[in-house]
Amino acid sequence: MYELSILVTGGAGYIGSHTIVELLNKGYDVIVIDNFSNSHPEALRRVSEITGEEFKIYNIDILDRLGLEKVFSENSIEAVIHFAGLKAVGESVEVPLHYYKNNITGTLNLCEMMQKYNVKRLVFSSSATVYGNPKTVPISEDFPLNATNPYGRTKLMIEEILRDLYVSDNQWSITILRYFNPIGAHVSGIIGEDPTGIPNNLLPFISKVAIGELKEVKVFGNHYPTKDGTGIRDYIHVVDLALGHLHALENNLKTKGISTYNLGTGKGYSVLEIISAFEKASGRKIPYTITEQRPGDVAVCFANPVKAKRELQWTVERGIEEMVADSWRWQCQNPSGYREENKILTVTGNPMQSNGDFSF
């Protein structure tokens, strides 16, 4: 076992939970912060089931400074992987102040607490949305930055804050990860993506259509200058993305400075190609209708991942067939996601109290 404790904020979320699996499998001690506003405690219990490891969990919000102080005062933390934040583009347009307060103020609270306790190693979960509408592809890390919605702007503003933080104190080691379109699930089918309400992302939506929970997939536009007219995106398996965080952390622990990396496959797939691949994996027809393209949507978006390969020794290992097959396995094994287990937790009288902590 490593002697290092890694704090993971937002660890019960889709990417966070898969990353914790990889951290535990590598022998790291993990501490999790999550307020479960858009995630499920059951995901963390299942992480423990997959890995056979227990870890400490704090049910707090990073806006809660006293709660953060409790975490840092009770633990010897070596580094932080920061996932916590609101992430729905459409919602961010409707309630921008909520996004700015939550994402930016929460990150400021976290960095101030890290500074107070001399924890100066941070891996930050950013997004390819900071590139806005790129003029060319593939997208490299040195491309102009121009986020087009409040969610993307919170990521971009946090990146600038972190750059200023490093300039002020070059003892920090900060890694910014801009990732593209995560899909898939753990191969066991035990953990996966479980969005609240109507899914915002393509794969969970297709999955819900495949099991009959939703009627059809809406494809936003088919007049893009692409091979089938639908938008092309860089889809990356969530386990490859989780391993990218592990590689980034291990590089971060050996260095000082601030670095930015794209985490993507370097390959794009259209919406119709994803639907076709899912039909093959599931053996089910996925009905869809073409609707008007959404304002701000770009035709083609995929990463240049060469820098991450060169400096982090990280490459993707899973193709589109595994991405959709693992998504379908998760959906079949968990048609209601984590929600049924959450009802059991509530009924048995074990609701988690704010600022409390517990282990799985």
C-alpha cells in the first residue's frame, strides 16, 4: 500500500467513481468528498465491492468551508483530484449565477484550504468546452480558448485562477485535464453513468430508448459538413479517462509546475455511427428523429492527444465497440440506475447527515 492519501472531490460521480476504482487498484488511500446532489452513495459502495477496499467518505459540499476544514484537519492529504462541480450546459444557461457560485467559489474554497494545510498538488477536471468553436481539428492544447456557455466559462475561469495561483507560488504542482465525451461503464456493469432526470448526454439517452424508457433519440441536425450530416465528437471510454487521471496524478506527484492535457482518442464518431454501434451491441433498433441543430453546436470536434501520450505515458485502449457494449451491460444490469438501492438506504434509517463521514 502507498502511504499517500488522495482526496477526490465529487468522487461519487460518473468519472469520479471510475477514477477511484483505478486509484484503489493501484494501492492509493482515497478520501472522498461529495454532496450527492447529482450522484448516489450507492456508487461508492459498489466501488468498494469492485476493489475490495474501504475508504473514507465525507458528505459535504465544497461551498461549506467548515466541512472542508474538517476533512483537511482530520487527514494527511498528499494531493487532490477535483471533480466536484455542476456540469449541465443547458442548465448553466438558465441559471448562470448558480454555476458561477458553485463551481468557482467551491474551487476557491478548496484551493484556500489546500494552501492553508500545505497541500499543493492538484489535478483539475476541466473540459474541451473551453475551446468553444474550434476553427480546425484535431484540437491541441495551445488552441485559442473561447467558451460559449456559462458551464464552459466556469472551467475556463478556474483554469485562469489556477495559472495565477502557480505564478504566485511555484511550489504548486497543478495538472489541468480537458476531456472530451466520456461514455461507457466499468466492464463489470456494477458502476456506470446514472444521470438525474432526462439525460443530457447521447449514450445514456440512447440506452434509455433501447430499454423502452424513452421513445426515441433526437438527433440535432443532419446538414453538417460530415459524412452523414450529423455532428462528430471524440468519444472516450470512461475507464480510459479514469486511467488518464491516474497517469496525471502520478506525473503530478513527481513534478512541480502547471500543465494542461487533452484526454481524448484523437478520433471522431458521428451521432448516427454511435446509434448504429449501439444497435449492434444491444441487438435492438434505436428509433430516432432529426430535429433542428442547436445554436452553438459545432460540426466536428476531436482531440489531439499526443501531448498526454508523450508526457503522461497515457493512451486509450478501448474502442467504440467496447464503449457501447459496456454502456449496454450497465443499462441492462441497472435499468433504474442506482435509485432502487438509494430507496433501501433511506428506508433502513441510514440517511447520511451533512458534515458526517462514513466508510464502505
